Amino acid sequence: MDVSALFRETSPLPLALLASFVGGTLATTVGALPALFMQQLSARTSNAMLAFAAGVMLAATVFSLLLPGLALAEPLLGGRKAGTLAVVGALIAGGLAMAAIHRFLPHEHFEKGPEGPGSERLARVWLFVLAIAVHNFPEGLSMGVGAASGDAAIGIGVTLGIGLQNLPEGLAVAMALAGLGYSRAQALGVAALTGVVELFGGLVGGGLLAVSQALLPLALAFAAGTMLFVISDEVIPETHRAGFGDSATAALFAGFGLTLFLDVAFS
């Protein structure tokens, strides 16, 4: 099977949905499955898993979103400076969009606690779901944009990177919920539910490129901005609040390095 031809010839929306399902919903659910029989996950291990996921996300943001976006923007916009300026603008726009969502959507973090208006009126489990949804939507958006780009290298790179980080993240989330008193089945169900959010993100990303492929470099940069915001504002601070900063940093380097290797080795 010619994978490159498959990406070029398939319409954007089915590719976006397939990528966000495999890398998002399926990977998160598979990653959470051990929560059904694992008795305990130490705080250090859980923290390191989330930091590893942050490293993978950071590498995917740079190598599978930003760099391809820059390469595509230069010829499309008539020069390196114009292309770079447009990519930087879209990157910032993605970060600002996530900042607005983060500010106005009630949610709760495992370490940071509740945030957003009206958080006191929602059950704690739904606050966690909303927090992880804020985290996961940009991942789905990135996979949707990457898969709908028509470029197999971009699509597979983004999906592989985000799917890889969703495996430990799914387990860490499920085990954290189990530690808060939820049953194993409930914890698995909530973790799987957060993966479903990525389908909606994928649909939005694919829909953008179904309108016009000319939006591709800006869509890649916008998705990168949403991911970068989540990494900087959500994941890294969470992993350093638990008192395991050294192991979190090491795990982040491991995730970044592995994703860099996979991106180069299989590009």
C-alpha cells in the first residue's frame, strides 16, 4: 500500500477522524486499561509519566507542526520573513485561544486545584474531565490538521507522537482518579471519555483544511500554539508541583529524545 498516495487521495475529514481516533481515543483507552488491575501507581511514577508525555508533546509540536508549517509558509507567502511572521502570528493566536478557554471554562487540576468561573457548582469528577478536555482538544486538533494535510510524513508524525504520549497519560489519569476514590471501572471510563474529546478536535482540524488547503501552514502553527500553551501552562507546572522536579525533567528529556529519534528515523 502506498501510504503517501492514500494521504493525498483521501478527503481531509475521514483522515482527520481516523488519526484522532487512533492517536487520541484508542491510545488513551489502551493506556488506561492497566488501571483495572494495578493496585497502585506511586506519585513519583505518575508524575514521571506525565512529564514524559510533556516531552513527547513538545517534540511533536516542534518537529511535526512548527517546522513543516514554516517550510510550507515560505513559498506560499512569497518569502522567508513573511512566512515566518505568519507562522509566529498563528502560533500566538493558538496560545491566546487556549488561554481564553482556560480562563473561562471551569476545571480542576490534580495539584493546582479548581480554576475558572463556576467551578464550585460542578462535581469534582466533571471538573477533572473538563481540565483534561482542555488538555486533549489541542492534541486532536493537531492530529486532525496533520492528517488532513495530505502529507503522510506530517500526518503520521503527529499521530504517532501524540498517540505515544496518550498511553502513559491515560494510565496516569485513570490511576489518579482511582486514588481519589472512584472505582476502577469509573476511572477507566473517565479516562476513555477524555480521549473522545480528541475526536472533536480532529474534526475541527480536518474541517479547516477541507475548506482550503491554503490554510495548512497557519493551521499547523495554530495547532502548535495550542499545544505549546498546554505544555507550558498545564503539564510542566503540574509535574513540578508534586516535589519530583528532577525526575520530571529527566522524563521530559526522555520523551523529547524518543520522539526526535522516531521523527528522524521514520521520516
